[in-house]
Amino acid sequence: MRPVDLARRHGLSTQAVRNYEDAGIIPPARRGRTGYRDYTAAHAAGLAAYLALVPAFGYSASRHIMRAVTGGRLDEALEHVDHGHSLLARDRDTLRAVEAALSQLGSHAPGSAVAGTRRHYSVGELARHLALGPATLRAWERAGVLTPRRDPRTGHRQYLARDVRDAELAHLLRRGGRPLAAVATVLGELRDAGSLDVLAGTLEPWRRDLTSRGVAQLYAAGRLSAYLHALDGPAGSGSDAEPGADRRLR
């Protein structure tokens, strides 16, 4: 088929199709007697696979996947797919950890009123405020639960109002039995959101995004499988085959 036919089928420009070919996302097209590109069903399947992969795995990973498949490196492509699945699973675990923590906190989240009474706290002062040992606060810092700044002159830890809030929340979650790694995850998300209310407001959109990514990955798997079959089919394996297509599984 002509470049314009392939482009229109996927809502692309002919230049975009050429760019994908040059980038190795789809195989090189054969050339007719006049020198014009002649694309096959395998090219169409490749473009469909790439366009389905992007919302599922992102542009960078999708390019790696397609280049690997087109170049005959199936195991390499599958490693990128597996990594995308593992990232989605990790994000689901993070969401569950945040939901569980916020449910546990409920209306008992500390207000950190004491945090506004002075500019900063030392590790000993914050430990006394929480009735903990300084070693516990240092362990929380190593785990990423707390991120105090350091005095540039002395190197001593300085806990500001946000750090006191984080320490109080961590103390409450730890008393409720939350693992330290889960507490670190929750507080990392809290620092990004800015407040518990804002963090709580992100949960439903976050859940919808994870669902969309999961569905997109299912759809992309089907399109990628179709591309693999197209590379092995009559249009992708005989005298009219794209260069390198018959080496995909060897």
C-alpha cells in the first residue's frame, strides 16, 4: 500500500510514517520499480501496535518495545513489557497503602499545633515531643519517612513544621501497625500533594488512571500479538518480507 494509505488508516501524516520507519519502529518498506515505498499488512499491524502501546507504557518504552520486536529481539521487547506491568502493580500497591493509611488516620490526624511555636526543632526536641528515642527518628530518616534539612554550619538536623507534621503522622501510623516502608510511601505522596485533604482528593482520579492504564495494557497486548503474527504471516515472511522480519524468533 502507498504511504498515504497507511497514514490515513491510522490518522497520521505520511511524514510521521516515514519517521517511524527511519526510527526502526516499523520495518523498512520495500521499494517499487519507481522507487516509492510499498507498505504491507505487517507495517499496518506495526503502526497499530505502536499507537496502542503509547498510552499503555509511554513513548520511551513503546519505542524500545517496537524496535526490539522489529529488530528480531523478542525477549528484549518482553522485558520492557514486563517492566511496564511491574510499574503498574507497584503503583497499585502504593495507592492501596495510601488509602489504608488515610482510612486509619481518619479524623485523628494530628494538627501539629506545636510545630508553629518555633522555627525548627532539633532531633532531641522532636524525639521528646513524640516520646520517642532520637535513634527512631534517625531510622525513619534512613527509610525516607522524614527528610529534615541540615544546618549548613553545624550539620545538625533541623525539623521544620512540615517535618513535625510528618513525624506525628508517622508515629500514628506506626502505632497502628503500618510497616515502615508503607509509611515512607504515604508520606512521600503527602509531601507531593501538600496536605492530607489534597492527597485524599487525588485517590479517585489516581484509581481511574490505574484502571485506564491496565485496560490500555490489555489492548496493547492484543495489538502487539497481532503484529507478531503479521511478521510471521505470508506478507511478512516470503519474497516480499520486510528485512529482518523472519529473524524475529530466531
